[in-house]
Amino acid sequence: MAVSSELPLRLSTVILPVHRWTEDGRRIWCRAEELGFHAAYTYDHLTWRGFRDRTWFGAVPTLTAAAAVTERIRLGTLVTSPNFRHPVTLAKELITLDDVSGGRVTLGIGSGGTGFDATALGAEAWSPRERADRFEEFTRLLDRLLSEGGAPSGGTKGVSYQGEFYSAHEVRNIPGCVQRPRLPFAVAATGRRGMRLAARHGQAWVTTGDPATFEGSAADFLAGLARQTERLDGVCEETGREPGGLGRILLDSSLTPAGVSPLSSVAAFVDYAGAVAALGFTELVLHWPIPDSVFEADQDVFERIVTEGLPQLARP
């Protein structure tokens, strides 16, 4: 079944890049499309937490392979960060991926953290202030590279930029993105500074919830989400962005409270998704189950959530 765009909440999934393509990878990405998910994302890390000593593949090659075997489902990162990326090289990969997919790519983008990605290239992890500064400059330059660098040569000198952390010299990304003026950004942020980036450059805002509520109750978690959305509304108004024009994506995290378990049953999902939709979220992203991990879940229940649970949200 296909998920109707008229439903109050789109349902998407995150497929971690832990599956060998010829074994389970291709089958899982195709299955996500068959089930009717709005989008399938993957993490853009070099590795991640408990998967440090397990199989982990690159995000962009994985998404390119997925684009070649699917036709309708949107694809993207959730999220890419400056930790090991440069805007110039990333922009080239993204316009290529957008072309291969026929314009189905969304870039989830965030400031990154202090894990393995932050030190894999041999440098010290950045301070929170430097991460925020780099993220702001990274996002601004990437926006320009994807929006302005695709004009055919004929007077254009491409995009040139000299900043504190990044630079570009006459960069051309011809023919540009299939999606015009560029592929959409989904900006992950919890604080006001990051939210301002989402309001200025994003087509959507991404959150996993308020970290201060992760050890609390389900009610605490939802109250934290409500506070975040109120803060986002205020930031949008300050920056001149219509709050209703910015999509709102909730990534279901392994760190959310024990009482928040949308994958435990179809009924639990319906209750949770209904509460999320009532807070104004436009997209809910669930992790594809992975055995023997923090994302372990019943695969049958997971698939029934899409085919049986999501349609219930549309009923009066």
C-alpha cells in the first residue's frame, strides 16, 4: 500500500548501513518502498556507537545503490555533519545522487558530536562552540554550492568563498540538482542557534526530542517536544519564516524514555504517532529493526505499523 500524502503525519524509516548489499541490503531498501514509507534515510557516520566493531558502510554509496533499485521512495541522510565532510566535495556527491535518484534526495544535516567521527581524521574533537560555528558556515556554503554552482559555463565563475573554516574557488556543479533550486535540507537542531539555521536554510527541522527528558516519563518526553516546537515557532517568527512552511521531523531514538515504545505494538504506535502529530510534526522516522542491537524490534509488528497502524491516524 502507498501512504497517502493527505495523512496528518508521514512515516519514514532509517536503514542503518550495516547490511551487505548482495545479502540483505538491496532487499531491505526495496521492501521499504513496497511497504509505502515516505522516505528511507541512513546515518552518515564512519561508524556509530555499538556498531564500532561491526559491519558499517558509507552513506552516499549506499544511497546511490538504493536509488538504482527504487523508483518512488525518497532517500536521504539523517544526518550528515561537518565532522568528516567538506562542503565542496559533499555538494558534488549530492548532485550526483540527486541525478541518479531522479530528484528524490533530502539532505539531513546536523552539527555532529564528539564520537569517533570527530577524531577519525587525526584532529582533536571540536568544542561545542566551534562545532556550532563550523556547522553554520558549512550550511551556508553548501546552500550556495548546490543553488548557485549549477549554471552552464558562459560568463559564470562558479562559487567562490573564503570563510573562517571553509573555502571554495570557482566551484562549478553543472548541471546542478534535479530539484530546483536545490535538494531540500532537513536541519537537526535543539537550540535556538541551530533552529535559526533551519528557519533560514531548511525545508524541514529535525529533532530526536529534548535530551533533558530522555530519563523521564513519556509525558515528560512529549512535554519536551512541545517546548521545542514552541521555541521553533518563535525562531521562525524572528527570522521572518512562516512557521507552518517548515516541515518538522521526529527521529525516534534509542535514547527516548522507556515508556515511549512506538514499535511494541500497532496500538502503541497509533497512540504515540497521534500525540506526535498533535504537536505539529509532519514526519515520524522509525529505525528499521536490527537484531542484537539497541534497534531490535519485531519485524512483523514493524511492517504492520505501516500497513495497519498509519491508516488509523487518518480516521476521524
